[in-house]
Amino acid sequence: MQAQVVSVRYRIPLTDNQAQKLRRTWPNGDPFYPYEKMERYLEPLLVEDLNWHHYSGNYLYFTVYGDDIEATLADALKVFEARLALLEGKK
């Protein structure tokens, strides 16, 4: 029997400002920045299971799937870097 790695869970440290902005909610309690919004930026990459809730600490957690995990991770990190920079007000 042989096992293969098909997914890996990663985390990215968030600044306090990034974490606060990602966790903002509308007055009705709905998230201002839902997971689906970040998932749209990541399409068509095989990245799922995003998490940045208060109980996860100041981290953004995500899982990378597929046959070329390293390349997918590199592409996902570019997306996260760009999106998180926007949260910080950087371009």
C-alpha cells in the first residue's frame, strides 16, 4: 500500500490591521469580506478551506490540492500578497 500527498494545509501570518479588516461585519452580522470573495480571486487554483476567523489567531489558513502543490502554492501566495496589501492600503 502506498499513500500520496494530495493536499497540504498552510497558514499565512496576518497583521492586526489585516485580521481586523478581514473580520469586519455588516450591521446584520454578515461578513464584509466573505470567504467566497477571496475564493473568486484564487480561481482556478486548487485552493480551498480558507479561514481567518477570530479563533484562528492572526493567521489566514488554506489548503492546497492537486498534483503540483508547490506551483499552486506559489500562485496562491501571489494572490494573497496582492489582496492583503490592498487591505493594508498598499498597491
